[in-house]
Amino acid sequence: FLSFERDWRAKFSHLQTVGRELRLRGEMVLDDNLKIKVSGQIDRIDAVVNEANEYAIIDYKSSGWQLHNHGSWLANDELQLAFYAIAISEGLTELKKGPVVGAFYYTLSNMNRERGYRLRDHENKLFEPNTKNRSQLSQEELFTLLGEVKTKIAEVVRCIQKGKMQPKPHDVKICSECHWRTLCRSPHLN
């Protein structure tokens, strides 16, 4: 890890980590009729020294076998990085409001920082360009993605408000590996 970080910092000497275990807290506006209180912590935020407040989110993971790029997040209910991007862009952290131009899972098992999203035309500032995978998107695509994530969160909140909280796994085959299976109320587990 330290060797990888040293190499990364040498390549991106203008980079600075501006948040570690950064607390997020406040009221997130999901739509005109729905606001929710949120709180949590973001593993790490990097930024370019002495430039506009543009951020890259780094979320540490021990392995990456179930992690996806932004194009599959909604289908896989993988909303964490998008949620963090919304929180930062809406000023729900101590950082100045600013766009999140990259959000990545940092997989510690293989020191990989490729999965997530990277905004086109921001390469070489906060992250390397990558044409091998599908992590790049345009500003318009990012705006659409974050809007769809807000809509998804709003749907879940409204279901909870109505008392509709029955667990419905997308794929029951993965339930045997889930850390929550002993607490889950899904009918096939009880």
C-alpha cells in the first residue's frame, strides 16, 4: 500500500488528500417534496492543490470482485460512490462545494483504483486516463446518473415510510455468502 501510494504521489505531485474519514452530515434534497437527513463518513477525498474545488472520492475495499463501474451501479444497487458525490456537491461535508470529477473503489487486494467513474477531460489531474474500461463519462452523463441515484434513493425512502421493508434479494444465490443472512427476514432464509 505504501509503495503504491508513494508511486502515485510521485506521478501526481500536485495532488493533495483533503479528507480522511470525512464526515458528511446534513439534509439531502431528493426531489421537490422529499428531503432526508443523512450522516456518514467518506474514506478519502483527493483534490488538486491551489485549483478549483474539484474532488476525487476514494473508497477503500478489501476486494473488488463485486464492484462495478458507474454504468452498472443502478442495476446492482451499488449507490455508495454516487451518494458520496451528491453529498459533496451539495455541501454536506466541511469541504467547499465542488464537483466530484472522479469516484473510485480502491481495492487493497490488488492496489487497483480503476472501478468507479472518471469525468472526461479531467485526466492527469486527479487520476490517470483509462481507455481500457468503461469508467469514463461526460458531465451530462454524470448529471443524469446522479439524478437517477437520487430518484432511486427517494423510491426506497418512500417505501420505508409506507412500511414496505420486506427484504427482496435480487439473486438468492448470493444469500449464502451474505454477512447479514443471520439477521435477514427474507422468507427463504427463515
